[in-house]
Amino acid sequence: MRTLLVTGCAGFIGSHLSERLLADGCRVIGLDNFDPFYDRQLKEQNLAALRRHSHFTFCPADLRHGPEAIAAALPPVTYDAVIHLAAKAGVGPSLREPAAYMENNVLGTTHLLEWMRQHDIKTLLFASSSSVYGNTPATPFREDEPLLARCISPYAATKLAGEELTFTYHHLYQMSVLNARFFTVYGPRQRPDLAIHKFARLLRDGQRIPVYGDGSTSRDYTFVADTVEGIVRGLNYLLNNPGTYETVNLGNSQPVPLLDLIAAVGEAVGVTPFLEFLPDQPGDVAITYADNTKANRLLGYEPRTPLAEGLRQFVAWLNEKPLVVADAAALPAVAPIAATL
């Protein structure tokens, strides 16, 4: 039985991944610091099923506290691999708290790598982000795109720094590493600050949908089960190819314009959207668009979930797990403009 450490196990992707690894017969040691970015209760709900599994062990710990603190928090077992998902996420908030993002995402990753070095753990899958591409003009985004002076948010810079750190430890200490660049993951348990979750709640509550810019920005929305499948395939690739160092995109390779997304969420919720156009947000990129050729070649990765089906599953989950949100201003007396979407 493989024993795997999953950092960020209480989060959106981490909880889905941990459940999948347990279903595949692995032992999972889960680490999380319950960062207050959003309500801890939501993370506890994510952990509920995991805590009932006999092969899951939860360890509360903060990577910022150093490799010694990590070692003290984790059981002294032989780890086959580490899947490092823990991070302070979000482009917009990183503009307001850049130092906190550096501490969590760069210093925390450094401490984890040092703990791995000290305990001779040689296999790492690192969760990176499509944000590292910035406003790269060539699409779809390829992993060999030069990324110097591309990042346009502190969050993106921390993720690119994380990739550089993993290469450093691969070079110095022969760690096997796969950097997986995620592209706008969505689905059940998605963080409440992310667009699809926020739009669905606003629609359900009869509120306006904020549109930053003219609505032409596009994102490569990737259903969480497809991302998890890519992670599992990446882990198997690492374990079967010791000494490797690779970076792959895990996207859907089908960018969706913002106005089309809003229309699709409205259809899934069963509510016609009302829109409020606002200025562009600093740090936002124009498009994310994954070239999955390399991930398909190395891992056999092939996302299969259409947007409409992914949204259906998300809305079904949301209706089972309603969130209490603050009252917003009343809608203006205008006709819906879904026809323009």
C-alpha cells in the first residue's frame, strides 16, 4: 500500500484527491493549516468523509513553521510521495496581501522541500497554476513558453517561484518532480470566492452578476474530477520514472468567454442573469488556454467533462449545501439581458 502525503487536504481539490487516492487503495496522510481565507467549517465539511476512512490520517500543521514543525506534526512513516497542493490561493487577494502569499507559497514550499530532503523523500507532485503564463500572447499555452517577466500578480509569481524551487531540489538532491499547472478548476466544494460559485449563489439569491471589463475574458474551466485524474496519472508517472523532472498543463483546452460562462451558469441554476459591468480588475489575464499535448503524451491525460455537465454537478452540490451570504442591494428595475450572452 502506498503512503502519500497530501498538503492542503481540506481544500477543494485536496479533499477530492484524497478521496480518490483512498478509493485507489492508498494510505493518505493529510496536512492542512485551515487558512482563514474562507470559513473553516466548509473545510471541515470537506474532511468529513475522509475522517471516517481507516486509511486516512489528518495532521493539522502550518508549513510556514519550518521542517522541524512539519516532522513533529506527521507520523514517522515511510512516504512514497508528496502531493503539494497547500497554498494561499487567489489572484485578487494576492494584490492586497503580497507578503502573506510569499510566506505561505514560497517559504512554506521551501520548508516542505527541506523536510523532504531531511527525510530522504524523493517524489513530489507540485500544484502550480495557469497564472504563471500571465498575458502570454501565443495560445494555447505550452509548457516550454518562456515565462521570465510574464507574471502579473503576486500569486502567479509565487507559483512560478515554487516551480523554480522544485527544480533546484531536483538538481541538488535528485528529487523526482512533476509540476502540474492547473487551469480554473471548478466543481462541487469549489471555494466560495471563485467565479462559478459566486455567480451561482448570486443567481439563486436574485442578485446581479458583476462583470469586470467587457465580458470577453476567457478561462479554461476544468472539472475537478478531470484535474484529479491528471494528478493521479502524474503521480503514477513519477513513481514509474524515478529521477524525472517535468512540467505539464492540466486544463480542459476549451476556453470559455465570461459572458458565455454566465449564461451557462444561469441555465444550470435556472435563473436569467442580470449583469453589472465594472472596470477591469488588476492582475486579471485576458485568457487561459491549456495545450494538453504534453500531458496527454506523458500521462494519457484527457479531460472528459463538458461544461454543462460539470455545472449541473456543481449546482446539485450547492443546492444540498446552501451557504448563508450577506444581503446585497436590490436589483435595478431593468429587463434581463441573457439574450445578449
